[in-house]
Amino acid sequence: MGFDLVYPADWIVRDLNPAIPVIKTKLENEAKGEEDRHRTSCLQFYFSAKPGGPKSTFIALGEATKCIGQEPNLASFALGTMTSLKKKYILSETEYGSYSVKGIVFWTMRTKAAKVDHSDEVETIEYVGAVLPKGIVFWTAHCDSAKAQEEFEHARLHFENGGDTEIVPAHAFKKTVTADQNPKKR
């Protein structure tokens, strides 16, 4: 899809190939309409690992533009991500951010999350999405410790266009005021 991932050597890489048909079937059954089912069939699983803690999970996924038949939309991805999370988790302390590297725009989200049916177990969930020339890619981590979160955020991405970044650089969640958020400009 046009990126390489550099991650800590102690991450336990998991082979998702045996689980992919089951995961896709579950997602297709949860899909609302033919477009959602088609997009689910286009999902590509690139990487999965256990960073930092026993319950932490990292996954890299994507959808090729050629398969979905249209240019990927980062805003739709962000909305779909939040809608999906709110069905399964009680979210708090949610932060949104964005950054760009060599013309690639990234959307990122970080939240504390407790499963609806196990609200005493809180984890940090982070999503990062970007539209690359070949499609949309997203990296997600469910972290049960600060160590796992830090390892996810500092893993490095290298892109075909020469771009290089941490998955979540330090400036990703910096608050900036844009013209549409500034009440004096309305």
C-alpha cells in the first residue's frame, strides 16, 4: 500500500490469516447496506502485534482505491470509526488531531474506553488514518498500559514518497484555531 512500519523488536507479531475470514464475516453481518458489505470485502489486514502489555493490540488495515471503486474519504473514515467505537465502548477524554507529512494528511484520535459490558476495565484506544496514493490505511492500538501506548505512538512509518514519521508525533494533538473555529471571523 506504500508504507513500511518499524516497531520495537519485543512486539509479538500475530498471524491474522487464519482469523481474517471469521473477522470479515462478522463485519459483513454487522454492515448496514451493500456499500458497507463491499467495503468490508475490500479490507486488507497488513499487520497485527501485541505491544507492551498482555491485553494490548496493534493492527494495521487498509482499503485499496481500486477495490472500493472511489477515492477514499478520511472524514467518512473518522465518522465511521467513532460510530463503531460508541456502540461497544463508553468513551471519555477523547482527543482529535491531525498532521501531515510530505503531503500525506493524517487524522488521529485518542480516547479512554471502557467496554459497555465491562466498564471497570479501561484502556486507551488510538486510531490514525491516512489516504495514500493506493488507498486508505489505518493503524489502531488498544493499549492496556502507558508503555504499550508509548510504543504504538513512537513506532515509525516510512512512505514511498520519502515521508517518515512516528505514528502519532508529539504535535498531533496540539490545539490550533482555524478560521472556521474562530468566533471573531464569523
